[in-house]
Amino acid sequence: MRSNFKGNESGPILKGVFMRASSPCTGICRLDEKTGWCLGCGRSRSELDHWRTKSEAWRQRIWKKIPQRLDELGVKCRRFPWTTEEIQNFVLSSLNNCQGTWVMGVVGAVAEFTVVGDAPKLAECTDGMITAFTQNGAIKMLINDDVRALNFDPPNELLRPHVVLAVKRDRGRLPITENVADLGEDVNPLILESAKRVFDLGLGRKEARFCVRVNEGESQKALTRCSGQSFDVALPKISGPLRYDSPTRVVETALGRIEVQGQIPTPNANSPIGPHTHLLPDHLLSERALPVGMELPRAYLPGAIFYPAM
């Protein structure tokens, strides 16, 4: 399997998302000595001090100045001026209109969710929890006030940008498992099936974890024998049974999870159309959470990346 952290950069810019002047703060609160602008959001000290008390029209005017300021500062991380509701609407629109691919995980271990066909079987938002289902896959994201929509692309009104959904660190991290571990029954599966037992493959990453949900069979036996072993030690022993059985893969971040079913391809085969996963030990060695050029402020953990369709 090969990595697919790549996006498409054609088509019109995001449509159907109404923008309001929420705070542009990205969690980097440090003023540039030369310009006096914040290195995270591009506002001046006076604008920072008066952001909550000034009018909506005033905030809109400042928002329009920010892109040019960030260009001058050489800042790549930019926050979309979306409220929580607008982020939810964007996610639902991207799913219902089959506009691209959502990716969760870290470089070298990801799950990708792309709607197969004209529309997902179900895409809904209940109390901030968005779920969607398609052939061989399901996705769940909790979009609340702890989630920010960020972008790292060079400004270009003719291109649809990537969207990175980041989660405030204080919302809570995933449990970190350094070795292969039997997590017991998956109590909140998205895809209902006979397989219930979940094993964490033990990547030891704070940003995401890669699990498989298995039933009784060779994969479960191999994983049980390797419980307590590091991923590197266990991989040669579990890769064969996992590829043969192709159990459900579950990739989780602080934002939610993607579940993927279907045959795991051989290393040199093309990725299947629709939801699929990539688990690449060589790429994991980079220890990167996000692709090069996407450096998150320390205040956040990565949740998911949206890559627009062609």
C-alpha cells in the first residue's frame, strides 16, 4: 500500500459556506516586532484588544486585511472565518455533494473516506456529531466549539483550498498505545458486523491510532500472540493474516473516526475506489502528523484533512 496524502487543486473556491467574522486566532499569540501584527492571526495589538467590542462590519474589514498581512509575514497557517455551525455545514455539504476526500491519521497510517456513487447512504448532524456511510466505509466527526478550520495553501481565489480540521488539545487526547493491544469489544462501531474485537496496532502516536476490528480467525490469533509487542516487531507476523482476512480498519483522531472495509490490496496494487487505508512503515518513520507544509500550532491536534475533488 502506498501513501495518498495528496490533494487536487482545480475547480472553484469553496461555495455554499456563509462566512462571518469569528476570531481569526490560530493559537499562536506573538507580535512581530517589525510590523506589530500577530504571527498567528495577522491582527494588531489594538485590533486584538477591541475584537469583541467592535461592530461586525469592523471585524469584516479586518478579516479582509488579514490575508495580505499573513503573506507579508510569511505565515502559511490561516484560519477560515467560519463559526462552528458553518464548519458543520461545510462538512455536510462536502459529503452530500461528493465534493472530495476526508483523511484521518498520520503520515504513513491513514484512512480515506470518499463517497461512492451519487450520494452517501446517510449524512446527518446530531448535536454536532456528523456521520456518513457509503460502500465499504463510514465516517464520524464531532464538530463543536473546540474545532477550527485551517488552511495552508497559498491564497488563490481560483482554486478550492484544502481544509484542515484541528482540535484544541485541551479537548482531550486519544489513549497512546506503544504496543499491539487488545482493546476488547468496540462499543461504538459505525459499521455493524459480526466482528467486534478491536486491536490497536500500537503506533504510539498522540495524533491518531490505527486499529483493526476482527472476528475469530487467523488475524485475531496472530494479534493475540503479538499483544504487548511493538508495531515493528509484530508487523511481519500479522501482515499476512491481516491482508488475507482484510478485517475492518478503524482510524481514530481527536475529531472522530473512519471505518473501512474491503480487501486490503497487495503492496504494488492500486488503491481501491472509495474508502481505503494506507499503512506504510517507511512513511511512519518521518513521525509527521501532517504532510510537509502543514505545520499545526501547538494549541491543536490534527483531526481530519479535506482534499477537494478534481
